[in-house]
Amino acid sequence: MQYLINGEKLTAGVCYYPEHWPESLWKEDIGRMLSHGIRFIRIGEFAWSLVEPREGEFNHDFFDRFLGLVRETEMKVIFGTPTATPPAWLTEKYPEVLNADIRGNIFRHGSRRHYNYNSPVYRRKCAEITEVIAARYAKWECIAGWQLDNELNCEVSNFYSEADSAAFRTWLRDRYQTTDALNEAWGTVFWNQTYTSWSEVYVPRYTCNGANNPHQMLDYYRFISDSCRSFAQIQSEIIRKYKKDDDFITTNGLFGHLDNHAFRRQSLSFFTYDSYPNFSNQTGKPVDENGLRDRWWSRKLAETRSVSPHFGIMEQQTGANGWNIWPGVPNPRPGQITLWAMQSVAHGADFISFFRWRTAAFGTEMYWNGILDPSGRDNERLAEVGAFTEILTKISCVAKEHCLADVAILKDYDNVFDSEADAWHSQIEQASMDSLFTVLQKTHTPFDYVYFYEGGISANLHSYRVIFYPHPLIVTPERIRVLEQYVKQGGILILGARAGCKDHTGRCVTKRLPGLFAGLAGADVKEYSFLQPDQPEVLIDWDGEKIPAALFADRLSGEGAGDITGRYVSDYFAGDGAISVNRCADGCVYYYGSAFSDAAVEAFLRRLGVKEPYADVVTVPESVELAVRGPYLFLLNYRRDACSLHFHRPVTDLISGAELSGETALAGYGFIVADMSRPA
Amino acid sequence: MQYLINGEKLTAGVCYYPEHWPESLWKEDIGRMLSHGIRFIRIGEFAWSLVEPREGEFNHDFFDRFLGLVRETEMKVIFGTPTATPPAWLTEKYPEVLNADIRGNIFRHGSRRHYNYNSPVYRRKCAEITEVIAARYAKWECIAGWQLDNELNCEVSNFYSEADSAAFRTWLRDRYQTTDALNEAWGTVFWNQTYTSWSEVYVPRYTCNGANNPHQMLDYYRFISDSCRSFAQIQSEIIRKYKKDDDFITTNGLFGHLDNHAFRRQSLSFFTYDSYPNFSNQTGKPVDENGLRDRWWSRKLAETRSVSPHFGIMEQQTGANGWNIWPGVPNPRPGQITLWAMQSVAHGADFISFFRWRTAAFGTEMYWNGILDPSGRDNERLAEVGAFTEILTKISCVAKEHCLADVAILKDYDNVFDSEADAWHSQIEQASMDSLFTVLQKTHTPFDYVYFYEGGISANLHSYRVIFYPHPLIVTPERIRVLEQYVKQGGILILGARAGCKDHTGRCVTKRLPGLFAGLAGADVKEYSFLQPDQPEVLIDWDGEKIPAALFADRLSGEGAGDITGRYVSDYFAGDGAISVNRCADGCVYYYGSAFSDAAVEAFLRRLGVKEPYADVVTVPESVELAVRGPYLFLLNYRRDACSLHFHRPVTDLISGAELSGETALAGYGFIVADMSRPA
Amino acid sequence: MQYLINGEKLTAGVCYYPEHWPESLWKEDIGRMLSHGIRFIRIGEFAWSLVEPREGEFNHDFFDRFLGLVRETEMKVIFGTPTATPPAWLTEKYPEVLNADIRGNIFRHGSRRHYNYNSPVYRRKCAEITEVIAARYAKWECIAGWQLDNELNCEVSNFYSEADSAAFRTWLRDRYQTTDALNEAWGTVFWNQTYTSWSEVYVPRYTCNGANNPHQMLDYYRFISDSCRSFAQIQSEIIRKYKKDDDFITTNGLFGHLDNHAFRRQSLSFFTYDSYPNFSNQTGKPVDENGLRDRWWSRKLAETRSVSPHFGIMEQQTGANGWNIWPGVPNPRPGQITLWAMQSVAHGADFISFFRWRTAAFGTEMYWNGILDPSGRDNERLAEVGAFTEILTKISCVAKEHCLADVAILKDYDNVFDSEADAWHSQIEQASMDSLFTVLQKTHTPFDYVYFYEGGISANLHSYRVIFYPHPLIVTPERIRVLEQYVKQGGILILGARAGCKDHTGRCVTKRLPGLFAGLAGADVKEYSFLQPDQPEVLIDWDGEKIPAALFADRLSGEGAGDITGRYVSDYFAGDGAISVNRCADGCVYYYGSAFSDAAVEAFLRRLGVKEPYADVVTVPESVELAVRGPYLFLLNYRRDACSLHFHRPVTDLISGAELSGETALAGYGFIVADMSRPA
């Protein structure tokens, strides 16, 4: 059985860089970690040169000594492959391993993630170092698992090297066989882009006005995803040869241009996320009264849960995050480390590894603060981490429970990638996704993200009563069939503007809209337009209720099989259909011809009876997040000020064992984990 | 006699891309066009690979089939040369044909206009493809005219390739003969830029702080203009060899770094403009109550009229404009297609070709909406286009009439180019031009732009009572003579700050200011300075009226031959001359020592008796544009709301034949074309 | 004895470019200069091609003729070496002399300062031209001194050429001997940056996210400083061989990435500064009621005084400054030329050379206005310059007096350079430095900057009663010893947040903070954090007075030897120490755990009795600057409006000889120089 994410316990870890500190500190450090409840350390993920200081010269002294010391303790180790930062000797000798920007300017040694995934040399070198490390240490008892590379696709997720163009050509030939087929798929007849030879095809390059073929872009993002996955798979296959049966393989962080679901299935035991809610200080978003600035991280945690229903946090924030070139931000305030870690647990994390033991004394991340400051003196953050690990023990029953939700938001990588290449798409997608998250959060309505990914779907749709699939411009017949099944068996599917307007190449369909969705949705879009930015609010009358449209207006003709239940009442298209519903066996499909405003989301949740499912248990202010794992209720206060909850029936505080009932105070940055199944 | 712009009728067309659609749709498409009053289609301008799929392999199947089908109908064709988008095989084999940015980063295949004008290879290839197409199709009856390339100098109008440097050297040797003469003209003794060999001379390159020699920049813009013209001339000369006598040659759009007047004379029958007033949604300018955001396009139309007194619109907006990488904007609202097309007619367009028949289903411009959406279903925009072509028929008497104006704004390419290389120049130029346009529009005072171009002047100055020549920093003795003639015969010339301060090289004169204008203007500028940005308003007393100065203050000494009629009354230079007038035979010259504020323009128009010349015919709100072609009055309402006009004498509505008299309503986005010569 | 900066007189000069004007104007120009009190001209600093028009061909005609004419007058000449602008033939033949940006894009001929300091070819060519010029003219009587290059490190102070990487490797080998030592110093174990060979080491290069190793950056700035100094030293050594004994060597301007103090000691007789307070129109800062926008230049003048207690102004603004690519700004208003020149004198300038005689008629700087406009006609600015030179004569007794101050602000190049590589550092440094300057200015408290530089300290610390050393993150044991001496002998030292947290490599210390300062300051920082940007004001209670903290909070434990005298009274760290004082023999050290707000600076000045030392002499509004040289009081009014002063005891107006006493008016842009030592 696996060491982490095993349904039996919640576990704490820490990221540690023995190479940053005198060997004389190692023993004391590990002892202090253990005495503060930390049972796992992640090491090694940037340490290539320690193992291969010169090409082909392998040296195991360092990790032999460090792991030798570790194995005298009960500490377990997650070993990171060091491929995110190639050694100086490697990039100097083989500059073809480096990535470049779109102008061709090469990214040089000294930062990280400056390599490309497709250079044959780099793939070979990475396989070698992985094999050398895995062969040496995989059988050691203290090793519990492996991390592949570090934050794949973080910071840089576009690749423009020559190796990438060569690999892209191969990828395209596999997909299209002939340049004629490629020309058709990419619509190269537009602007005379027609290719007559594969050698004329490249990854996107520097062009006038930054315009690249949008269908090429869509394939390019798919190609990056595949490149990243095949790069990582080389390592996972090597590690699988050597690792002990119960040891796991994971990677950390959740980044773009990557089908994380397919990746997990292909190479990983489970996912781990790196959670830094303090980045809210760098987003430029204003502090809002509902704490949504930090709660935003719950989106990413829900995304991670979609990839991996139970997951870990490899890097949970403990101090101010900062590179030397970034303006300074504050440390977490007392309670925030715990609050944010509990946010992770509430969303499905069973493993919380803090970043990092002690703040580095040098390098780009010397202000990416850890638990301790560089002096190592005891401090408030260490005390808070220690207290947190005790809490984890008290709530370990949570580990066997899954997050529960009646509502899902459906996504798929085709549309995620397409929206990057298509500003119309991204504009409505972002607005709708923001409103969905905001309203689901404020109304305390738990939800999941569900993904169509390459080769499958990430969850059983039938477990959800309502599914929002906001703007699936691209859809395939297979997916239509899956959705039809869902609806026929009683599901409620909600589509938004522009659904079905594209095919799998990102080309617009020449059918009437909503294209492939026309049958399922029973809608007919006769005209469509973005709304005038300076226009007075455009309202939809939905059975007497006025709802503001957002950004876009699909105008429904009424010729579809569904019923028009909402009509525009503003502007020159007043009277045209805005919302239709198509009943289909036990379920139904709503077509909502706009982007989702907050009010539209609220109306759908309310009318479909899925809003605030725990209103009978507890009344909580908008500013408090509510999350549910099995019978366990998580209530998280992101504000500095205390607030008041009201329990309508008694529940049990899982930590204190006390009964909670009626008016109950929740401290600033405080949290409650309550068992709804048994009163105290 | 020519097919278009013939003084006999107003004609409608549409842009069509047969290569984007199944051949099975062609016949139906042409039929629908004809049934909606469309008589011309523009095709071919990006279709190089269809004719030459591989180097030297020419294939006529596609256009033989398409034109074969067209010639069975009454539709006429404007054939575009496909040189704006070289084939992939061409740029891959001959990368020297590509343009680059100033850092030397090459623009690659996949967008458009990535070629340079000066590569000998590209000139040869373009000549070949033009010859092949013209030789094949020029005699076909269905062909009516030719478009050269597409939107020359659009998007990219700077060129930094090696071919450009080589051609620039040749251009400079022709002009200057010796490096000594070049050094003198460019003032290279400044910062030790002296050239000792032609091989040291380049087009502007990447320098510290982006500083390039301003006189080099001025010559560089002239060189770009000449390069573009000679590039296009190769094609026009080939087409002339083959075309039928009545067929025309044109090009589309009006862009920078190009002496369009010389270009037209050299290579074109007339000009066509591409009019997209909906771009106002992308300029970031606020919507103003007078609709000036869209009316701004009247400036460009007036500029086009200067180049070509009667002209066409090759691309008249019908749908939302957008590339896949631009944020979405709305479709034109009902009436706006008609309003904007009528704006074109009011300013001198006799041909309106809509862009485009059907929205492309793929490529960068898949959101550059046409009349139809990709499904091709009938829609509101098609109905509006159909109605518009009927209107065109009803007002075809307009075609024989010229636009009329008493006021002209004089420009010349030397100063247009100089203001790009000179931020002082551009600052005052832009402010004055904005105020002139705004006030002339709001006061319903028709005006023309008149240009000095290489080798001539675009109109007879004597037809104007008042000419504003706002900031001619550069002036030549020849132009002084032309202006002197104008004034002597009764004209009124108004000069603004900085006039005459430079010579033809863009170097400052070392004479007293206003330099070459000193005699004609009779002014003497003793000191000059930009105004303090934080300064309270600086006022000029002009015979008791207070006018605010703008941006700059030339301080007149009173030593000139003219009379000081306005003096500063603010700040430390209160009492110094601000406005002088120099009487000269029947006319006079005003020297106005500042940039033109709105109030200054209004005062000049009022005092010189040229403001609101149709005030005796009709009173219209500021928000309505008034334009005049012969006896025909155009009134255009750019606002969403209806407004009220008042006719002081009866005129005839040209479309309905009804008499208009007294209080008359004008619908939102509505227009009136009235015949002032005969009451109904 | 030297011609300038000799303690005997104040002198006026002007910058002149004979090569920009017809030879026929030279004599008249020099005559007009002399008749307006100008005694020195600076020439030659961009005139390389005039002397070496082709490689190795030297030609002395031009300067023989010009200097031949000069020596018939009493005018003296400062000759600039022309190395800021290499000839076209040089950069074309030896492109390796050019600098590049971090992406490797090379800066080309046509601007200035496009060369690098480390190319062996360029060093040799610069030595040659310097030797040729010095050998020819150094003995001429009319030569008074030499200027090295022009504005070293202006505009561009980063260097990325291959020659720079080669030189950087040599510089690093000298410093570190082995790559192991380099790896240790730069902390390359972070992100696997370890170097195994010197050939892998470069100047900073283009990396992902613009992240370069911060310790490499620190060394890189030191290297740039050393490169610049050794480049200039080649010229100073050549000139020393030829120059007459009394002739001086200087350079102009004060720019970054340069240890100006070490530079002056190594190569220069004294420093000259280029003063353009009108740049305030380009900083985007709002005009404030206290004129601090222009007074800001007093900071730079005080910095220059630190380098050179008496100094010159090589370029004192007379007209609007502008390149052709910059938006226009106004000319100085009447009185401002004089005011700003007097500001220079007040801060220690004994030589005022105006820029420039006549505005250039061409080139990038044709709007960098001189005294005269290009026509050369007499104007107001020339009259003002003439009047100013008469004033200089009347106040020449000032020349022997030094500026006086009780307060110093201590700086050092390690921390100046480190703050560029460290955004945390720069954020608090900039805030504190701004508040210090603002409050010292507004309270009329004269101060000096004092620098630790490579190999010394720029002033005797013991002459100051109070020294602010705001944020010396880096400190060395040697500097601790110097400061300890200062304090033991009665000095008061004030340290701010983060003091002592780094070592000489810019790596964080792993001691308890404030690191090496712990003993001297007697403070112990137990926790630290930036303040929350959205946080309500954080207050410190300092013996009952509430002072706002700024940006950062060091929280003092009380475990240090010093006394906690101020405690935070806000937020979660209320009660923690914020200010400590450690008495040490006759002096004491304050540790202030935040950045300095205006209120904090005011409180320190007030409590330590150094605020407003001339309050007994005169009461002046905040908007008037007060400066002191010996017994001479300078009062400068930067506002447009007149204001009122009040003299509490009679002083003598140095220009009129009149007694000033009681209520006294000071005109807008006016000034007073008063002798405090003797009543009239």
C-alpha cells in the first residue's frame, strides 16, 4: 500500500534542500522536523550537478551521506528528478537543448526551465540521470516516492527551438499523413499559407502583427501537451523499473498547455499541487470583503481534484513568496498558514508538504520564505506548522472521504487550448468561469470540475444533478453522445453562447448554430454578436425574472425543437429568444445564449434547486467558504475579522469533540471541521 | 468608358473568396449577390498558390472554372494580384524576400505583408505571377479591373531587411551623389555619424535609446514611399500591357509612409478605400455624444477624395471586424451598414463594395464578419445590403457631382513624414488637425484636404476661400511661390506655429523664423517655447476676443511686415504678438503662433465668413454630419437616438421624392439625401 | 594652480560645437561669449571623425584653425576626448566594439554610447585618438583642461557583448581564483547553476522570466564600474603625460553602475555634473506646491559634492531639453536659468558651464535648446546668462567656502548595486531615501551624502552629529569598525530595517539579524515581514509619540543589549519592539525596524536636535530651499509666486550689499545669497 494518499491518514511533509546547508545542520534539521510532526521530505529536484558534476562522471557521495543519515530516522523521502535545471556543462556543450522565445532569442543558463522537451540529446541525458539516481536509491527503505522534474510547464509553456519544429513536423505527419490534409485542417488557403512540403512547416514563428494561424496554434498547444507528457513518461518508465511496489510517482503544480488528466493516467500515481494563496498580493486584484482573492485558490484545488480525486500539496505556502526581482509581499498572517493548508484538505488533499524548511540564503528565491528564516531560529511559523500537524492527526478520518457535489462544471482540453488561440472564445469563457466560481462560492454550493480529456472523461457525469458546460465551441460527435446519455438519464445540462460553433480543428462549422449541439439543445441561433461595450444593460426576461446578459448575445429563432423560455427585452433584438430548454427523456438541456453573469448563475442554481445544499445545516456569511468531504463540513474564514455562523442542527467539532449548535463564532482566519453525521 | 467611377452611376460590389468555399456553392452565391443588387466582385488577392502551387508550375484550373461560371452571369470581376502573401515555398527558398523588425528579427510565413519591396527576387516573382494572371484573364469580358496587391503599407510600413539597405544606398546615391553631400544633408557631424563609404549606410537600425538620425528617418520614409510605388508600378505596367481599354487599375486602403497622390498618378486609374468605422470600438476612445468616434472615418474619406476626387470603397464594413487574437466587438447595429456606406458616398465614393460575402470559417480573420455568417443563411445584414443597393440606384444622379467646399486643409508629404521623425512636430500637428476636423464637422463646414505631393498639387487652390496650412515646418521656395499666387489672387492662408522652421532635409533653418515664410507671412518670431503642461490656460486677445493657445507659443516681435492682431495676455510673455496678418494684393496671410485649439478654429471660420455655409438651408444638431456633392445635401445621424432638423427652405428627398421643409425628424442611424436645387 | 575649482573665484563657461557652424561664425561667437562673461568653452567631445576621418589618417586642420582663433582671445578651452561616439568606419570594420542588449541585439552606429568598455580593439583605438589629440594640443596655452569621454554610463550602463563576457571571466578569476570559490560566492548550488569551467561563465544573459543569479548581478555591477574606470584611466594616463601642470582632467555627469568616488581618485582632478532640472517635466511627477520636483536636482548636486567637495557644472540647462523622439517641453521660465545655476553654486559648484551656446540645427538633439536659437539672434536667455555671470563675480568669495551640514546620509556602492539586483532592497531603500530628502529639504536642514567606496570613505564621519545609514543590507567588519569609532566618539548612528542581513556577496547571513550589526546596534530581530499593502496604518509608539511605519516591519525581541524605546501598537505584532537605542561610550546607535516615513525622519531630526539649524537666522517657507556654504546662506524659491521670509537677525545681501532684516520678499524663481557673518 502506498505511503501517501491511502485513505487512512493525512500526512505532513516539507521541502528540503540539504545542498543549501552545511552537512552539520542536517541531523538537527531532521530531528526538528520530526518533532514538529513532519514525516516526509521532498529533496533533489534541482541537484543534477551533485550527481553528475561533469558529463558522464557520476558521484553518489552527497546523497549517500544525506540519505544515510535520513534512514537512521523515521523520515521518508520523495526524490525529485533534477531535470528542470540542466547543468552548465550540458547547456554549454549542447545548446540545442535550450528553449527560445518566438523571435528565436535563446533562453540561457542561470534560471530554470530553459530546456525544451524535444531535443533528442536532452531526452537522452535526462533518461541517464534518472536511471542513475533510480538505480542507486529506489530500493532504499527511506524512499517513499518520486517527483518527475519540477512544475512542468510552469512559467514557460511555449517552445520555439529547432528541436520543437522538427518534432512538430513528425507529430503532424502522424496526425495528418499528407500536407494536403494539413492544409485542409488548418485552412491554409486563407492568406495563402498552403504548405507544399513538410519542411515548410514550423512551430509558430515571429510574424507581422503576431498573427499565427489559429488552427496551427490549437494543434501546437496539443503538441506541447504531448511533448511534455512523452518527456515525463521517459522518466516514469525508468522509475517504474526500479521503484519498490508501494512507492509512488507524482509531479507538482498544475500548469497550462498540458492535458494533466491524460498525463496522470500515463505516468503518475496521483497529482500534487503547489499552493501559494499569498500570490493574491501580486495579482493586482483588490482585496474584497469576501476574501475571494485568496479563495481563488480553491479553483485550482478543485481543478487538481478533477485530475486526482485525492491528491497532495507538494508546496504549501508558509512564508512570503518572492524572487529577488519581485517587489516584496508580506508573510502569511498568524492563522493563514493553517487556513490555507486546511483549504487544501477541504478540497481533497491528504498530504500537505510545506515549502520550505528554511529560507534559502542565496539565489533567485532567497525571498521565497520558508518556515524558518535563514538563521534557523525558532519562530511563530514553525510553531504554527507544529500545531497544524497535530490537527491533521485529529482529523485523519477525513482521508477516506471524497469531496461531494451536485453541480459540475464541464471542461475539455480542446476548448481550453482553443480559447488561448481565440480572443473571442477566451473573453466569454473567462467571464463565465469567473461568475460560476464566484456565485458557487458565495452561495456555498460545492462543485467539481469534470474534464473530457484525450481518451476519456474524468468522472461519472451521472453523479451530478446539474452540469454547466459554458462555452464548448468545439465539440465532437462522441462527446455529444456522452452528454446525450447523461441527459436521457435525468441530467440537466446547461450550455452557453457559441456552443458548437467549431469543429475539432478549431474551424467554424458551416452548419446552422449551435452546430453539432443543435439536436441535443433543440436551439437555433439566427444571429449573434458581441454586445456594445457602451450599451445600457441588456436584459433577458426568464419567466418574469430579469437577468442581465453578459458580453455576447446569441439570438434564438424559435425554430429549434426546444422551448424558448427566456427572451431579450432590451435593444434592437428585444423579443428574440435568449434561453431555450429542450426536454429529453428524464433530463433536459438549457441553451443560454450569452456569457454567464453572476445573476444568471444564481438564477440557474436557484431554479434547478441545487443552490446552498447545506442551508439546513448551517447559515454562513458569504465571506466563509464551505466545503464537504463525506460527512465532514469545512468552514473557512478568509477575513481578518471574526464572524458568526448559525448551526440549525447540532454537529460535532472534529478537533475538540465539542458540539456546535446555534450561533457560533468563527475567528478571523479561523476554520471549523465538523462531523455532520453524529452530534457530539 | 470605365466600368466604375464614371459619373453615371453608383455601383455596389462585394469581396468574395471562392477558394474558401466548396465549388458547389459558387453558382448560388453569385445568384444571391445579383439578386441583392451586387454587380461586382473582387477576388484573387491572396490566391498565389492556387495559380503557382510550386515554383514555376502554373495552373489555371481554379480561376478558369470560377471565371467560367461568372461569365455566364452579368457579374463583373475585379482581380487582385496575389502579392501580399507569398507562398510558403517562396519564402522558404528565398528568405531574403522577408521583412524584419528593427532588431533584425525576421517576419515569417503565416501572416501577411511579411515581404519587403526591394528584394530583386521578390520583384521578379511578383512580376511573373502578375504577368501569368494578366495574360490569361485580362481579355475575358467578365473582368472589369485590377487591384494591385492588398492594402499596401497596411500594418507594416517600415522595412529593415538587407535588401532594403542595399536599395536605400542606391536611392541615396541617386539623390546625393557623394557621401559628403549625404553627410551635409543629414547633419552627420552631430554625434560623429559621418559616413566615409556608402557601405557604412543602412536603413535605420537598432540603436541605444531608439535614437536614429532624424534626417535619415525623413529620407527613409521617402524611400519607403518610393519603394512601394516602384514595387506596385511593376505590376501596373504589366497589367497595362494586357488589360482591355476600359478596364481600370486600382488599389485599396490608404496607409502611411506612402505618397498616395504620386502613386495614383503613376499607377492607378483611381483609388479605393477600405472603410471600417466599427474600428471605433477598438480605438479606446470614449463614445461621445456627437458620434465623432465613427465620424472620424470622414477624415479618411476626405483624405481619399484628395487622392481621387471620385473614388471607390473596396471594403465597406458589414460585420464585426476581428482577428482571432483581438477582443470581440459588436456587429454594426441595424442601419449602421447603410449609414456608413452613405458616409462614403457623401464624401465622393461612387462604388461601394462590401466586405465580404460570407464570414470565413477559418484563419486569422474568421471573426472578420461578412454579410452572411459561415452557414450562409439569410440574415438581417443581407437584407440591409439589398435595400442599400436599391437606394444607390435611386440616388445615382449623385455620381456626376463633386464634393464642394470653401475651406481646405493643406498638407504635404514632407511634413507628414517629418512629423513621424519629430515628436515636437507631431505633437502640435496632431492637436491642430484634431481641432480642425472636430470644429469643421460640428459646424457643418465642408472642407477638402489638398496635398503638395512629389511633382504637383492635388487641387486648384484658387477654388478655396480659406486654406489652413497648420504646421508646415518644412517648406520649399517652389511651394512659397504657389502659395503667394494663391494669396495674391484673393486667397486667405492661415499658418500655425513653427511654420518654416526647417528645410527640405528636416534640418532647422538658421534664418530668423518663420524662415522661408517670413516674407509671405510678414511675421517675425523672436522667441518660442512649448507651454508649461501645468500652466493655467494661456490666452490670446484677438481684437477683444480671448482665445486659448494650445501647446506652443511663438512670440511675434512686431518687426515683420504684417500687423499684429492678436497678443498674448497671459504669463510672462503677455503683450507679445500671437497672431499677425499680412495683406498681400487681394488676399492675406495669417500667422497664428500656436497649435489650433477648438476655439481658435471656430474664431477663424467665423471671422473669415466660411462657417456653416448651409445654415440658410437647414439647421442641424452638432451630432449630425452634413456633406455636399453638387446640389445634393447629405445629412447623417451617427447617434442611436433620433433627432430633429429644421429646413429653412424646401428641399427634395432624393429617395422618396417628398418635399422636406421645416421641422423634420431624422431617425437614429438615419440619413437624408436632399436635392437643394429643386423643391419637390 | 588650477584654472577652475581653485577656491578663488566662480567661473562661467559654455559648451560649443564649432563643427556644427560655419567657420565664419566662430570669431563672432567667441566675442559674444566673452562679452557675456563666459571664460571657458568645452569642445571636441564628439569630434573623432574630424581628427581621424579614416582609420590611421589623422588630420589636424579643423582644430588647428579653431584653436588658432581661440588663442587670439582670452577664452580657455576644455577639450573632450571623442570616445563616446566611434566613427562609422570603426564600428563597420570592428563590430566587436559594439554593445548589445541582453538578448544579444547589437546597438548600431547612429546614436551614441553604443560601444563597450572591454573590447581590446576599442581600447586601443581610443588610446590612439586620445594620444594624437593630447600630443598635439596639450601644451597650447588656451587649453585649460580635459574631459574624458562624455557622460560615462549615461543612458546605457549594462553591457552584454562578447568582449564583456571575456573580460568578466578575467575579472572573476582575479577575484575568486577557482570556479569552486565562484560557485560558493554566487550560491550556484541553487537551481543547479554550478560552473565547472570558466568558459561556462558569462555576463548576465537572456533567461526565462528575466531571472539572473542576484550575486552574479552584484558582481556584474562591480565589474561594470571597474570596466568603466579602467577604460577611462587609459585616457587619463595618456593625458597626464602631455598636459600642462595646472591643467585638469574631469568628466561630466553622474551615472549608475559606477563607483564615482574611486573613479575620481583614480583619474580625475574633480568632477563636473550636468544639471537639467527641467527634466522634471519628463518624470511624470506632479508639480507640487513646494517645488520639490525641481529641487530634486539638489539630491544629485549633493551626491556630486560627495564625490568632489567643490565641483563644476559642465552642462547647466539654459533651454528646453529634448531629443527629436521626445515629446516637447517648455523652455526655462525667466529666472529659472539663474535659479538653477545658483542651486548648483549653493551645493558646491564653482564653475558653471551652460549647455549650449546655440541650439543645433540638426541631429537627434536639435531640440536640446541652447542659449541662442539656431538663428543666433539675441534673446532673453542670453541676457539672463550675461546677468548671471555678473552675479558670479559679485559672489566669488563663496568659492573658498565649503558646504556645511550636521547631518549625513551614509551610502556605499555595495548596497547601491545590491539594491538594483534586489527588489526588496530597492523598495525600502527608495522609500527611505525619498523621505529623508523630502524632510531634510522642507525643514531646511542641510545634509551631506557620505560614501564608503572601494578603498575608503568620502568624508570624515566625525564632522557630523547625526548619520542616517538607512538600509545597509551588506556590511563588512571593516565598516563596522569605522562606525564603531564614530559612535564611540559621540556620534549618533541611525540604522533602518534589514541592516546587516547580507554579506559582501549579497547572500543572506545565517546569523541572527541584524547580523554583523548585532553588537553595535544591540538589537535582535526575531521576525520580519513586509507590511500588508491593504493594511491600515501600522503605528509605532516612541515614548508616547505615534509614528507610522513604512513598508516593512522588523520585530525586535528585546534580547539585544540596547533598550527598546519604540514598540508597534498596531496589528498582530503590537507590543514587539520597533526602535532600539544602544548607548556606546559618548554616542549611540538607533535601530529603526522599518523604512523611514516622512514622520519618522522628522521625529529623529527633532529629537536629536539637528532640525532646522538656521531657524534662529531666518524663517522660510517649506517651498524655499536653504543651503549654506561657510557663512553664506542661499535661499532659493522654486515657485512661480513670490513669498515672504523673516530674518531674525540682520544679514547682508551679498550682491546688493544691503542689509536684510525682518520681513523680506523673495520673488518667484528668485534667490538670495546672504552673508551671515557680518551685518551690512
